[in-house]
Amino acid sequence: MSSLEFEAYSGERFSFFQLIKEKRVKVEIPIIQRDYAQGRQSETEVRTAFLRALFDYLNEGEPFRDLDFIYGTVAYMEGGLSRFIPLDGQQRLTTLFLLHWYLAQIAGKFAYLREVLSLDGRSLFTYETRASSREFCNALIANDIECSDLQVVTDPNSLSKTIQDRGWFRLSWRNDPTILSMLTMLDAIHSRFAGCTEFFDKLVDLEYPVITFRFLNLDKFKLSDDLYIKMNARGKPLSDFENFKARLEKTIKSFQGEWPAYHLDFKHESVTGYEYFIHKIDTDWADLFWAYRDVSTDDNTYDDELMNFIALIIANFELLSSISDNAQPLKELLGVGGKVNRRTFFDYERLGYITQELIIELIKMFDTLHKGTLTAGRLTPYLEKNHYYNEEVTFKKVLANDTSYQEKLRFYALYAGITQDKSGIELLSWMRVIFNLTENTIINTSDDYHRALRSIRDLVSYEDSVIDLLKQDIQIRGFTEVQVFEEKVKAHLLKKSPEWEAAILKLESHPFFRGQIGFALKFSGIIKYYLDHKNTLWIDTESKFYERFSYYSIAASVLFSAIEKHSGSFDYAWERAVLTKGDYLTSTSANRYNLLSTRLYKNNIERDHSWRRLLRLFLTQSDNWESKQGYVKAVLDDPQFDVENVKDGLEKICQTALESSKIDDWRVLFISEPSLFGICNQGFIVKSYSEMILLHESQRNHRHSELFSKYLEIKLRKNNLDVTPFHRMKYFSVKSGAESAYLILEGALFSNWQYDLKVCYKKNSYQFLFYNAVDSSITIPDVLLPCLRELDFIPFDDFKGSRVDDVSGYSYMNAQIYSCDTPEEALIKILEFCALLRGISHL
């Protein structure tokens, strides 16, 4: 019967069974309808009342008991069917569908019901809201449930538990609120209608059906989606994800281009991309994402997780489709810190991103992830456990939209490699190179990411193995040039022998070096040989390269394992030992340098100022950098360096240097006093001709101390030296470049007045200031003057050096001042001064 013939029956009374069997109608709940509400746990009262009414109607047996009007539209379908899309009546129709299914099961007449309510194995009652709801309806019609199969007959949830225990029930369906509501309703039906086998015939009687409703066709009003939602006042709007998926499926259905050959297990012939997508998104792919449903949010759905994943795939696809480095998608798709911007479907559509080519790529990614099977409901890894890439950890970060640029690149690279048929050892080798390149390249911006992404896309397209490509000296853009160069040198060594391969991979895997081992190649002479010969074809029996490389590998591994987390645990013995060879500090702006003594990630310290940075290869001539790396090598080559007892060996190097007196600059202070390093939380100091400042943080607008005066305080405290008659010793760090930090000894009492000794370091000399701490107009007592003269103090006004800074505005008109150059002189002067004052105070 055509849709026009069916319209003639608008307003007619008929049953659910008649609607499908006689009127040849497929009932399809539309996308804009709410989920099945009568089965919600919170709707117990509504559900109980409705089932009680249905039970009473069937028990009484009186025909034509109407359930009010059913509103909707009718559209003709191929094969003689009409599609009925209800506007109002969804809840009643769904409950009737479930009631028919249950009563047919217990009456032993399910084969008859299946014949009427299905076509080609698919249910003629279905939901367009979610593909999972459709698949569940199909599964119900396709499968019998014997009452004897119920897990626990007395359990009120025995029917739903039995259904969920069946092999055809997908775990991901538990994420569909409509399916959950259907299962709840089936338990309620089972509780109310158990044993009522005679009710089925009353329900499906074609001449005198008991339960009926009136039909009203509203097709002529051409209702919009908005009107559906407004009229369905008790419904709830679809979630953002449901709206996105529904519109995406409709768009996919509209594509007219050719699809790859997709196959579904239950179909002999290939299917379109649309058919494949709508089936997989609610079956296999849903099963995968269901296992990670609470990675991004704890709402027990995978909506946000799946949206984050799709957003990344779209972003990568569009970036790779763009030619310019400054492509528009960068601004649209990547946000602050590299997070992917999730857009609405209309945004993606407006920007022209929803294309058939994108969907083909998305399908490929879904299928590659799923791998045709899951392991305990989760990802089945392609790689054995390794140092370069953890598939599940990275996947979860992608779903949480919490990946760094480097992690996004590795995620793309893995599945790009897999789709290019890389597997086993070659796939692992590919991910090793990608890890080394991404880990040792600074990728801070979307432009950096774009260039690196394209580089990986280009590199993976070659047929040769990645090691062979590196040996061929292929050009690789988008990554740090020196790291690319290092990978090319290592590629030759990896192919040279199993021993070289094992040595290279072992050092690379050290958690401190993370793939960057150019220093060992350089120190052992390999880099020079490679630059001279463009290969590593030396004869091992005639060279010492392997022996030297092995030594530097072992020495560096032992050393940086010991100080991996913090040099402070080693008393900064490594930094101090390198200082014995020379000034290795890395520089930044405005005379600021870094001691490389911290592993903090704050302010990019670990990246910009670290031993890994200092040890990185350089391709352009730099005498300064060559010297600094040479100081590192000199420590490792020092006869006192001991791989068996690293700390003791380093301390011996420091002690020997101090005893030799060959070091006569600021380095002596750091070498002899480890605690100075600890003051610089981020490792920064200010070093110029006129001052040495220890920055407590990274800038001078935070607290900072002065090196020479701070060293003096540390020595006094550490050796517990007697500074009486002064009662207190304090060190004043400052926060402004206009101020000077200083050491002060306070509280010496003479002639009932308090006198202080202030010590600061300015213009390359110590300045001692002795003064009345209360009243600057009070002159120094006569009894103290001989002592001061004996120690070469002079009146402040006679001092020809710079005035001592003091922001407090205190006047030193009657103060006495002394100046000396070295810490040793300053320390001796303090002790002598205190001893003389003690002698006077005892008089």
C-alpha cells in the first residue's frame, strides 16, 4: 500500500501489530525525539501505572481500548513499505514493541512475531536517535530468550541481566540511555506479565485487537525539527554529541563519491561508507571507546572522549591538506597550549571540513585503532613494550584532550606507519626515530606542529625503511637539524653490527638522555670521522671507537642516573667538578647565566637550560660551545673520575683543583661550597664584571643574594665561628636591582649603645661598615678607636670608594669602614675584629 493510500486512513483506529502487518509501516523514532523515558529508573510511577492499565485491558479482553492519538508523518519507502515517524506517541509505541516481544517469547510464538516485525533481519520498529538503539532493536527481533534461561527467576532484574549476558549484547550499549530504559521496562513487563501467555493472541488479533490508538498524519504541515522539539515538551534535547553524530551521519549519507570497499560480517556484498560508518560507530568502535568512557569526564559516557578524538583527526587532516605554513586551520583547530579546539558540527561544515575524504580518513583511524579485535575490551597494542611509545597511555591523553604537541605527533606517526604497512621491528624502529626527533625538538606553537606533522607525513610515505632513508641522507624538515643529523649518524652504526645496535639503543633508552646521545658520539671521535668520510666504515680492529663510545656511555649513564632528579642529592658534585675545568654556564639575556643544577620544568628550565642542552651536538662552528662541552669531556676523562663511585671521584676532582690554587675567580666559591647552588632554585645567576648575584628564582624582581657576602655567611655558620660580642647574624636578600644584599652582625653593646657590623660586596671588594645602629650622630666610643685603627678601619667620610647603598636612608656619617678583596681576607678580618671587641668588652 502506498503512502497516498495510507494517508486515507488518517484518524483510523488500529493496533501496533496492525500498523506494521497490514499497513506495511516501519516505525522509526526520529533523531529529534528524546530518549525512551518510560523505562528510566526515575519514572517508576509512570511505568507502573501504564503497565497496570495495559494488563487490565488485556486481562478484561474488551477490544479497541484506545491509547489516545498517535501523531506523526508518513513517507513512502522502496519495497512497498511506508515509514511512520511519530511526533507524539514514541513512549507508548516503544512500550508496545517491548510488550509484543515479551509476550511472544513466553507464548512460544516468537517466530511468528519475527516474521511480521522484521524485514531482511532488521526490526520494523527502530530508533534513528542512535545507531546503537537501532542495532539493539534488530538484536531483540533476531534473538529468542527462553524463560528457563533467566539467570535468577526471582531476581526483579533477571530478564535484563539475561539479555546482557548474551553474546550478541554489546557492552557499549550500556552507554545508550534508550537501551538502558528498554531493559528496565522489560524487567517491569516481566514482573507484571510473567505467565500471561494468553495475552499475546489478544494483542495481535487483527479483527478485534484489545489495545489500539488513533492515527493522525501531520505530513501536510511539513514540520521542522524545531517544531518537533517544541511540541515534545516533556522530552529532553539531544546532547551535543548526539546532535553532532546525527548531523554527521546525515551528511555522510549525502556524499555521492565512490567509497573504498567496506565489508560488514553480516553482509556478503560490500557496503557504502555510510552503511559502514553508522554500523561501526555504535558497535565495534563504540565497544572500544566505551572502555575509556571516563577518561575526560566522569559522566559514564564516552561522548566527550569521542568528540575529542574526532576533533584531533579533523585537525590533523585539515593541517595536512593545507599547503601554507600559516594555514587558516591552525587558528580554527588548535588552541592555547596545543589543545584541540572542539567545534560544533555547523562550524566544521561552515569551514568546509566535513568532506568524504575526511570521513574515509576517520573510518581508517577508527578501524586501525580497533584492529578488528579488543583485548579485555581495550586497545590491542601493535607494539611490544618499549621505551618510545605507550599506545594506551597516549590514546587516553588524546581522549582527554591533554596531549602535548610531541604526543600528538607520535600518535599520528604510529597509525600513519601502521596504515603504510609498517609492523614488527620496522614499526618499532619507526617509532624510535619519531620519538627521538619529537622529544629533542622544541615544538611550542601550532606552526611548529604543522611543519613537524607534514614532515612525518612525507617521511612515512617512502617505501624504504626509516633507517635506510636516514643512511641515504634524506632531507627531513620540521625537526631540530642537529637531532636529524644525529639520527643519520646512528643509522650507520645501527647497520654496522649487532654490538653497535645494542650499544646505541641502550644509551638512547636512558631516561635522562631520551634519545639524544650525540655527546658520546662526539667524545669518542665518531662525529669527526663521519664528517670527514660521510660513513662509519672504519675497521673495528684498527680503531678504538667502540671502546671509547662504550666508556662514555657507561660513565654518562652512571653519572646522570645519580643526578637524574636533582643535583642537590649529590651535593652538586658534578657541577662543581665541571667548574674546575672551566666556566660551562649557559647564557640567556642581561648577563644572566644558568648553573644547570636543577631539573625543574618551570619556565622551560629543563628544556632551555640543562645538561642535555649543553651536550647537544652543534653543526656550526662555536668555540664557546666547543669549550663548554670540552669541560664535560675533561671531567669524564679525568683519572680521578670513578664509574664505580661517581660522587667520591667528583669530590676528589674538586678537592684537587682547590688545593692546586689554579682557580682564582668566582668558581672557587661554588666549588668549595655546594649550598650556594641550592639558593638558586631555577639555577640562574647574574654574572658581570662588577657583580655576582644568586637569583632565588629566574629574575631580579624576586629575592636574590650576592655571591661573595652569602659565601661569607655560609662559612661563618657552617664552621660555627664565634662572632660575639655581636648577638645575632643575619643575611638580607633583596628584591630590587637598586638594592644590595648584605650580611650583618648585630647587637654589640658599648657605652650603652648598640653597634652593628654590615658586610657587603661591591665593585669587586668586600666593604665592612661598623656603626651605631640607633643614632648615626653618636660617634664611635674612644675605647674602640684603637681596635678599629689596628684593623685598618677608617672613617666613612674618608673612604675613597663608592658609598655603601642603603635604601633605608640611614646616614653613616660617624661610621668606620674597611675594604678587602678576597673571602679569605674577609673571614679573617671578621674573626680578628670580633676577638678584639670581646677583649674590650671584658675590660
